[in-house]
Amino acid sequence: MLLILNGASCAGKTTLASVFSARYPAAHWLHPDGTWDDTPHITPESLLRRVLASERDFGSGLTLVDMQIAPSSLVAELEGFQHDWSAVLLDCSDAAREARMTERGGAPKTSRRWPLGVKFCATKRARSGL
């Protein structure tokens, strides 16, 4: 099972992923923060393609990915993926986001923001009969 936690910087993706990781210690957590500094030309779409093309056995266990990618791009990249997946878009108020960014020491270099209230959750079950 692949679970993608998506959302703007400081929306709570990493916090939620750490909760999942603590609750499910066998889960594999892919956390791409820092990838952008070393390879600024990489796009969220190409990063997701790398994850999907990895030799990881998505059919057993849980793989968590927390990242920023446009929901339409995420669904397009997952087209034809042969394993179960779910994607959730996390959001928070502007005030909460600003407080989290300040707590981290300022705004991140890459920052996307979707309008508050945008909710997105998509799931695909690859196996028939589920």
C-alpha cells in the first residue's frame, strides 16, 4: 500500500507521517525534504516517478511519502500504478502555517499553497474484489 501525504509547506505532512511511522514501525517512510537543495531541477512529478519505479514491494506493508505535488499531477502520475494507493491533501489555516514556518526559522525555499478548504482524497485498489 502506498500512502501519499500531500500539501503545502508546514501543513502537517511530516508530523502525520511520523505518527504513522511510530504506529506502524514496519512502514517505509520516504521523506524527500532536502532533495530540492541537491537537485533543484527535479520536479515533484519526477520525484514521484522515481518512487513508483523503485524496486520497493508496494504490495506488502505500507510505504509513506510526504511531498508537495499538484493533485491533478499526482493522479496522472499514479495512472496505471499496479498497487493499492491513497493520497490525502493536508491543509491548515494561514495563521497556523505562518506560526509553523516561523517556528522552523522562516519560510522554506519551495512553498506551495492551495486555497484553504481544498480537500482532496483519492484511493485506488489494484486488486479486484476489494
